[in-house]
Amino acid sequence: SARRKIGLIPADGIGKEVIPAAQQVIEAVLPSRFSFIHLDCGFEHFQKTGVALPPDTVKQLREECAGALFGSVSSPSHKVAGYSSPIVALRKQLDLYANVRPVASPIGGTGKPIDMVIVRENTECLYIKSERITDTPNGKVAFADRQISEHASRRIGRMAFSLAAQRLAHRRKTAKAGAAAAPPTAKVTIVHKSNVLSITDGLFRESVRASQQDDARFAEVEVEEQLVDSMVYRMFREPEVFDVAVAPNLYGDIISDGAAALVGSLGVVGSANVGDDFVIGEPVHGSAPDIAGRGIANPIASIRSAALLLARIGEPEAAARIDAAVDAVLAKNDLRVLTPDLGGKGTTAGVTDSIIKGL
Ligand code: NAD
Ligand code: K
Ligand code: MN
């Protein structure tokens, strides 16, 4: 059929409430452009069937879908035999090597607008999970290997520069003609700790810098470096100075969760898991068992994730319309509409309706 398919993987908890909200918004912004297939996955599915990520889900994503939206999985804190996180497996099987997380708000925690994107390397660093422990005369000693490769660092660098180049082009297009303001710029901040880890973080930083040569469009992007500890300090003090930040897996995990606090709630931060061949939009939050089933989960993180997905599957205008409608609902700050995580009395359905009306 001429309609392209989007895979929907709500998985567990509030994923089942916020992914349908995102689907409604996609259908409203692009009526009958896409068809949707619902795919099984998650801890609840594991409890019913013994399988967390059915092979058929991966097969349908690969063979039929233009992209997908993932909700959230409930990973139990105790070890459950035979279970491991299906989103981690999905990222691996589809080689989604970048986690792209925009953190934007018209009024951030420090009162100024925040508009940054964190690009986290998604495949290596300490997450290769190569750990061991030995006994010594002074007690146990544990070790972990940390892998940083030129290949993975250079391709995550390309992702960061390519986003910055797109943002620069967009800023130039939307800058007011003839205005006296300074010409638009875009910047990549390379986050590392190569003052201490000169070999591993040194390779990361050099490879990201080298990736700027990989495309002529990257030439006009400014580059700066920030040690990860002072990055955290500056993100608290002056988050508005950052544009695109790129980091190895562990630093990226930490700074991107922290950055979510700058914009008020986990319920508004979306992300995209991106590879060269596939993309999965995914809200940053988990399955929120404390509020699941009550119709009050904030759908904005999933709706923003839907926009990130659309932007990467050839529908950038629809994505921009969704983001503008979300910004308008947030800027209005109507507490009868917004959900409780933002101090409101509203519902998932109410927020979704307001966004759809504003498209
Ligand atoms: P969580 O993100 O589920 O919830 C943290 C807090 O934020 C809770 O108080 C929750 O009510 C609130 N919250 C989160 N999303 C919200 C939304 N859309 N609207 C309103 N409030 C929202 O994190 P957690 O409590 O640490 O973990 C719960 C479960 O989710 C665990 O099983 C964990 O393993 C899993 N988890 C999954 C993912 C993922 O799917 N990638 C990510 C993080 C946590
Ligand atoms: K999630
Ligand atoms: Mn995290």
C-alpha cells in the first residue's frame, strides 16, 4: 500500500496510555499518511509468554516499518531468570547507535529559554558490561573495561555535527531578514574527561573532532570541549549556552537524565534511538507504576518523540507543527489542562486534545 507503516510498541505501564496519544497526534497532523501496527514487547508480555522481545516484533520492524515508537518497559529491580530489558536488545539488534535527546523549554529552570540536544553514544563505553572481581590480601577488587573506538566515536560525531548543521540552516532560514542581530551560529560541545583519561576520552575527543571533516556542511559549526564534571556545573548554572552536546555512553546517560530536570518533568522529554537504517522514538521516562492506569500520565514526552520520529522519516514539517503545538500548550500553562507532574489537574486525553487543536 502507499501508506507507510509505523510500528507501535507501547510495552508496559503508562506506555499503554501515552503511545496511543502520540498515535492520535500523528493521525491528526498527517491524516491517513501512515498505518500503524501494534507490536508485542515488555515485562508484562514476558510474564504471559516467557519472551520479552518476540523475534516477530523485530522482524516486522525490519521488514515492514518506516520507523517505530516505543513506550516504556518495567524492569524489575530483582533478577528474573530469562528476562533482560527488551529496549536494550532492540537498540542492539537494529544498531541504533545514537540516543538523541532534545532538552528544550520556553522557560527553563533558570528562567531563560533552553534549547539543547544531547547526543549520547549508545553502544560502547562502560556499557559493554565487561566486569570481573578478584580476591586480594586486602579484600575484593572489582574491574570494568571501558571501550572507546574510533569508529563509534566518529559516527556519533557525525550525528552531532549533522544535527548542528541542520539547526544552523534552520536558524538562518527563520532569522528575520535585515534584523541587526548577530548572524545565527551553531555549536557542538564535546563532553569528555581526557585530562584524566587521556587514552580513552582522548580518542573520543579526537575522533569527534575528526568527524567534522566528513561532510562539507559541518564546516561552519563551532566546536568547543567541556570536561564532564564542569559540564554538569554549567548545565545547572547556564543551560541556555548549550546547543548540541555529544558524549560517550556513561557521561551521556548521566547528563541527559540530569538535563530533564531543567525542563520541569520527565514527562515532557522525548528521545530518538537512531541508526543509519532505522529510528525508534521513545519518551525518556519509564513505566511509572505509581500513576499507571489512571489516565493522568503526561503524553508530551511521547508526542515529542513522535515528532523526532517524523522528522527522521521524511516528514520534518509535520514534526515542526507538532513541536509548535506542544510549545504553545506548555507556554499557556493552563493548570486545568496540564497533568499533575507539571502542577496541573488535567489528564492524558485533555493534553492530547489541546495539542491536536493547536496543530
Ligand atoms: P519512571 O520514569 O517510570 O518514573 C519516575 C517518576 O516520574 C514517577 O514518579 C512517575 O510517576 C513520574 N513520571 C514518569 N513519566 C511520567 C509521565 N509521562 N507523566 C507523569 N509523570 C511521569 O522511573 P522509575 O520510577 O525509576 O522506574 C519505573 C519503571 O520504569 C522501572 O521498572 C524501570 O526499570 C522502568 N524504566 C524504563 C525505562 C525505559 O523504558 N527505557 C526508562 C526508565 C525506567
Ligand atoms: K521509555
Ligand atoms: Mn538513564
